[in-house]
Amino acid sequence: MSTRRRLATQVDSALLDELRTLARDEGRQIQALVDEAIAALLEQRRQGTARPHVMAAYQRSHTRFAALYEKLAK
């Protein structure tokens, strides 16, 4: 069994309100949701999945410069 350690941090009040509502609606503790969110973030970063805003910028660039990218690839 893993040990637990205390973490003190601050969070945006609107996010905290949403987190409390979600915990209440799901009948779960906030700590369980925080653990789940941290685990998901770490897994996403380990897999090298690009963040949505990075992918959006890539798509805009690809749309705008597709012809140039094709020429460079040749």
C-alpha cells in the first residue's frame, strides 16, 4: 500500500467550486478527484500526448503552409 503525503497548494476559486460540485455530484471526496486528475496528467505527459492548444497551433500551421511542407519534404 502506498503512503500518503501532505501537499499544500492554492487553486483558482472557480475551479475549486467546480471541483466541490463534481465531488458532491459523484459522491466522492475531493482528494479522490485530485488524485485522479494528477495521475491522468502524469500519464498524458509520459505518453507525450500534445496539449490541445499545441495541436490546434499545429493544425493551423499545416493548413496555412501545406504546400510549403510538401515542397520541403521532396
